[in-house]
Amino acid sequence: MRLALTAGGTGGHIFPALSVLEAVREQQGDSLDVHFFGPDNRGERGMVEPRGIAFTAIPSTGIRGRSPLQVLGGGLRLLRGIAMAVRHLRAYRPDVVFSTGGYASFPCSVAARVLRKPLVVYLPDVKPGWAVRAEQRLATRLATTTDAALAYLPAKKTTVTGYPVRPEFFSMSKASAREDLGIAQHARVLLVAGASQGSRSINGVVLAALRALLQRATVIHVTGNAGIDEARAARDALEPALRERYVVDAFRNDLPKAMVAADLAIMRAGASVIGELPAAKLPALLVPGTFAGGHQRDNALWLADQGAAEVIEEAQMDVLGPRAMALLDNDERLRAMADAAGSLARPDAAAAIARMLREVAR
């Protein structure tokens, strides 16, 4: 079986593709050949090639909310990407193409239709963006994370599978995660992570409330590259007792472990939170970004409606610190949110999508 993966832009689109790939490998065995097609302007190649996956760069771009000249340039770039995707997919001859949405996947999804190759599209978010709205018309089958997304997708060819998280979420306990990270079992732990690019506004609020937060919890702060220097300076200014409780990194490869170890998270609401917060049984304060069509707000509200999260709007950032401290002091509320999050977990999501890919490929 030859499998073409297409995704890019953020970890919320790339990690599901890689999780599904691992499930296909488990089901298919040694007879699987895989190739990744996507842009290479946000570190995609570095996420894919170390896993032994062949990578071909296909240019793409978003065109939402830009000037007419930028829209024209973006359209020409998409056309160039589609032409390249047709050429490379024709040479690769995949049995099935798997797209996880986002503008990065669009050229290869169109190429799959041009070449009459089966296309499976996965929507990670609650509400589809422009790429998935277009790709649903091209797709042989669709998969999605939540029942709420069915309002936007063709019911006859859509299956609700859940979000295919990385398998390490289900291979550790809170106790083992804390032991590996060197965190005391009895400690309260707050995780702050502003997605793969970090979040300047979240970082600023956390640093402003840092001493008060550290008096309540160990804080694991994933800042992104732009925020790391300021956070390290804040850590250096702390007295030793508090400094030991403030763990700062620009990026963490072991983020699943940190999520399982934590009692509360402060995060953006990209696609990955819909699957990873439930998998980690992690309550969260979610600050949805207002970019990319505002899809993060739908993700955040869905988790909040299930009782697993609370939503703090960007315009209300001044309440984020006090609300985090109130939750850290409220064991009963954290337990209820953790139970609600855990009830949403779908450990079989990757395997379900893998079976769909194999069925379509046949």
C-alpha cells in the first residue's frame, strides 16, 4: 500500500497525520510505503523526516483576509502548488491520499482528484476552515473529531472517529509522568503552552502573575522561541525556592508527558486540544486565538460545553491569572473538569482512521 500524507502549518494538523500513520503501520505491516507532501516553511520537514518518512515540499498559502494583490499572489502560489502536487503524486502513484486539512493540504487534495486517487480528509477542528470546506467536495471519505462537526460536513460520507492523538498519551500515568519529570507526586502543577509558535499575550499574563502562581504550583512554561529570553530572565530574578518550581522551555518534545503530569493547563485552542486534553484528562483555561477565521473559539467552546475547560477571551486576559489561581485552589472543581475531559477521550481514533484508509485504498 502506498500512502500519501498531506498536512502542514501547525502541529495540530501534522501530529494527527503521524498518529494515523503509526496506526496504519501496525495494521498493514511491512507492506506500507509512505510519502509526505506539504509546505516546508514552518518546520514541517524537521517533524517528518526524523521519523523515516520521505518528504517532498509543495508550496501553499492561506488567502483569508488579505489585500487583492496578496490574494492574487496567494492564488498563483496555490496554482503552482497544485501543478507540483499533480506531478509528484503522478510519479509516486499512491493508493490513497490522506489530508488533515488546513491550507497546506489543499494542493495535494486537488491533485488527488485530478489523478482520480482516493482521498480521505480528516477535520480536526469543530468547524471546518476554507480548505476542508473545499476538500469535502473532493473527498472519497471524511473523518472528524466531534459530533458537532457533522453540521458542516456531508453526513453520508463522514465518520466521527475522535482526534488521533500520539500514542504516548495512553502509555503513562500521572504518577509515572511526574516521576520522569522529577516532580513531586503531591505537588500542584500548572502547564502553560501557547501552541507551537508560542503566545505573547499568554506569556505576558503568566509572567505578571508568576510569583503568585508559583506559591500555589510548579509551573511548566512552554514559551515559544519569541518568549524564551523574557521568561528565563524572570526565572533568574526569582529567589531560589521559587526558581526551582519554574520550568521554562521554548519547545518540548515531551509535551504529552507534561500534559499528563499537570493538574491544569493554560493554552490556545488549536485543533490538538480537542484530542490531547481529553487524552491527558487535563482541565484547561483556553484562550482562543482570533486568527485563521476564529476556529479556535469553536474548539474552546465545545470543550467548555462538555465541562472540561473554561474559556477566557483575548479581550479578558486580565482575569486569566486570578482565574488560574482560583482553580489551582479548588480541588473539587479540578477533579470534575478532569473527569469530564477524560470522558471525551477516544484512544481508538487513529486506528479507526487507519482502517478507513485501508478500506478506501482497496
